[in-house]
Amino acid sequence: MKIGLWNPVEYAAEGLPRGWPAAPRHWSPERGAESLRRAFELYDLAVAAGFDVLSVAEHHYGFGSLTPSPSLFAAALAQRYPGTTIGVLGPILPLANPIRVAEEIAMVDLLTGGRTVVGFFRGIPNEHLVYGTPPEATSEMFREAFALVLRAWTEPETFGWEGRHYRYRTISPWPRPLQQPHPPIVSGVTSPEAAAWVAASGYWPGIFGAVVPPDRAAACVEAWRDGVEARGATPDDEHVVYRARIYVAPSDEEAERDVAERRLGDSRSVVAPAPERAASAARVLAALTGGGPPRGAGGPPSPPRPEFAGGPESVAEQLRASRAAIGWGFLDAVFTDPNLPHERALRSLGLFVDRVLPTLRNGR
Amino acid sequence: MRLGEAHVGGLRALRGGDGPPLVHLHGAAGLHADPALELLADDFDVLALELPGFGRSPAPRTFDEAAVVVLDALAEAGIETCALAGTSFGAVVALHAALAAPERVEALVLLAPAALRPAGWRPPAPEELPRALFVRPDREGLPAPARPEDGAFVAALLDGLDQEALRARLPALPTPTLVAFGTEDGLFPPELGSDYRALIPGCSFVLVWDAAHELGWDRPDAVAALVGDFVLRHEAFAVGTTG
């Protein structure tokens, strides 16, 4: 089993009004520095405990994350934690220049000594506001950009690209990845059909526990395993990435109290507008989603909560049961929460390290 | 602009448009006006020639022979120099014409050329052919596949093409050359473009996204823009413009 720590690097926003996009006036250098200190405190603890992977995502314009450039932060992690695999999970392709993405991930792979996994994303609707990307084009843009990044990593000669969304006449990325032909690619799946395509393509399925319910996740993994076997390979459960939110408290009672009172796991608050701007933001969201409901795979459970929460013994048991039911072997865990004070997140990770991780490792 | 029936030298042709001459040589499916050629006729005098061996003309025994027939027909029509393009089989003839008379070919455009092939290459099974040729093979108006007699003659000529000898000739080709493959080409792997790029000193290689073997049918606007830009600017087409 592989254990990863996903850290969105939240802004130290205590006492500030929430809302996306966050007003730039709320930035303070002191809070910024404190945010980074907190993030590295969590990473330090995870690395000392032997976490296999540190992962970083791309999010913009909010207190929820200070890593709008995931490859830049990945490079910093690579230097600070040599020997640990870095998960760049990952670039939002419709927001990016795909050639730049290919170049930067190759740089990260070089800097990590070939210990990089990468995932590409289409982005959630609000992120398509960031650089004015037409939302209706993002599905096609994602597909084309993904193909272009792969070509950029594998074509042996300088080439050009006449796309529908991207046109380049001279492509010759340098460096190329240390891992040949490219680092393992994690591809987010929300349906068995998508998982079958991921298997046929040789990628690793990435399942977000926040949006894919366990039974659906299990069906995805089964479809992926069938697809891998269909092309004559052996499925490796450490290639099944399950990103999940974990909250460990000293006791089940305290964990449940925190989950309920602090609304832990309610990730909507990360992208919710400030209350006074709610009506205005709703009009923007309607335009972004074409008036329909935001896409997703059934949405979060109601009421929202972390995928795993409780005292150490409960969380260990929940994880064992989840792994058995779904079939993941690479847990990309997040211990922070927009509604959780840093000290509690640190305590939760500490309890996980001391009292959950050893039982998981023994049970491998 | 629509292309109309014409004769160029002794060859049947489809011709239309005003501007510098742009000669195109068709693939195994025979002479037809693909939509990219019609778009190119907005800026060029497009001459799509029927290759020897198709229609009622006698079949050449080699690509060098076919190239001579094309060059002679153009000379007879008063076209001493031109941009020369070809698709698939026609691209092999165009390549041989440029090798034989580089002084007469100002720019060479090879669309999904059939010249270089991977070792052990076999054509796709008949039921897979439509998808190999077109990204959306169920669209209306697509050209019919090669007639059996044309297909046999094309296959014989391609089988007789000495791959090693051809590869040895390419480094001496002085002509600015564009090689384009559709990313979904099911007949020849688009990765072959890299071989042309590596062998021909003046070769630019472009992948056309979301196009199969008949890239002029699958992405007419993109192919017309790409070919037109290369024919007018040669390697400078790689330089961005404000236009």
C-alpha cells in the first residue's frame, strides 16, 4: 500500500470572511508566511512517518489553496523532501499551455529523480473563470491538450500541431521526463466506462472519495482491473489512487462532534461566494454551467463529511473496510479542512501516523 | 471555390481559383476535389491532376515514371515551377517529382504520405478501412474507396518501392517540405512523420489533431490553412504573425 499526503496549502484565514474568489485585500504577508509554515509542518510530519507520496493540486483565487502553479510547488517539495515521490495531481489542462505543462512536468520528473506521478484535470466550473476559458470548450480542450502533452513527451523529432484549440508549428520540449516514456499518469474516473478507458490507455485510475460514492468507486476499480487484464497485464492495486479526507480525533465521540459542529468535509464552502455576493455569483455559475446543474457523479453525500472520521481504531477499521470493498492501494489522504483549525489538522495527522498507519502497514 | 473539369497537358484534372499554381496529386481513391482543395482555391490556382494509371491512362511501372508523366504534363501546360502537394499515394508521386526535378518544385506538401512504411506494414482489414480513412466515416458525401483495379495497381507500385533506396535519397532533397499526418490515421501510423523530418533537411512535420488518413476531408479548414501558409511562406510558416 502506498500512502500519500495531499496538502492544498490553505491560507491562514482565521477570522476572515469566506468566499470565492477571495478578495485580494485579505492577503497579508504574515498570514501568507504562516500558511506555508503550516503546510510544511504537515509535510514534515508525513515524510518523517514514511509517507510514500506528497501530492499537490492546482486551485486558484481562494483561501482553499496557495498552489495555483502545482509544478512550481512540486519542485519545491522535490528539493525539500528528496527520495519522496511527488504527485502533481495536477495541472488543469484547459487553463494551461499544454507544451508548458509537458516541459514543467518533465522538469519535476528530473528534479525528483524520476519519482513523479502526474494527473491532468479539466477543472471545476469556477476555475474556468480564472483565465476566461470558454466552459463549453473545456471538454474538447482537455482531450486535445492531454493528447498533445503525450505527443510532446514521445515524438522523437521536432513537430507541429494543428489542433482545434491549440496550434503550434514548432514543438521540441526539452528536457524530456526522466521516466520513459513519461511518468505514470493518474486519470480521474467517476464511471466504470471512464475506468475502462483509463485501463486501456495504461493509466492509473484516480478516484475522489468526495464525489464518487463507495459502491460506484468499487465498480470503477473492477472495470479498471478487467481492462488491465484484457490487455494482458496484471493490475497492481497500488496504481489505484483513492483521494480521501481523513479526520482522526482521540475518540469517536470527539471526532463526531467536530465533524458535526465544524461541518468537516463540506468542501462546498471552498468555492462558495461571500454571502452578500451570492445572488451575483449564482448568475455567473448559471452562465458557467449553461443553466444546468454542475456536472458530477451524484454529488457529495448528504450531509457532507470526511470519507474517514473517528478515533484511531475506528479510522483504521474504516480504511481496512474501504480498501477491501473498493480495491484501492494508493491512499492520497488529506487531513486539512477549510473548517478545521491547523492544530486539529496537525493532531489528526499525528494520530494517524502514530496509531492508524502502523496497523495499516501491518495489514498490507 | 468549386473545382471544374479541365485538362493539364495530357492529364484529366480538376481546376479552379486564382493565384500561384498549387498542384495536387490524389490518393488511391482517385481524382476528386476534397474540401481542403476547394478552400485552397480561394488563394491559389489549384490543379488536381489525375495520376497516370487511373482512368484510362496507362499505368506507370515505377513512381519515377509516374513523376515524369506529371512533370511533362505540367510543362506542356506552361507550368515550369509550382508548389506540389499530394495525398497518400499521390504524395509518393509528388515526392519522386521533387527528387527528379527539384528546380521545378518550389514547395512540397506530403499529406499522409504512403512512401515510408514501418517494417511488416499491412493495410487494415476491409471492415476497419472506413475508420482508418475518416474520423467520422458515416458522414455523407465522402469519396468512395479505391476501385479494385486501382487498388491493385496502387498496391503493386507501393510494394515495389524500395524503402532503403528511398530513405537514402531523401537527405539530398533540397525542397522545403511539409509532412502532415492526422493523429487518428489508421492506415499509416502518424509517428512516421518523424522519419521524414529526420531524413529531409527542409522538412517540417505537423500532426493534424482529430483527423484520420483523409485529413483534407476530416479537417478541411485546418488543412487548407496549414497548406496555404506553408506554400506561401515555406519554413517561415513557423513564425507567428499578427495577421
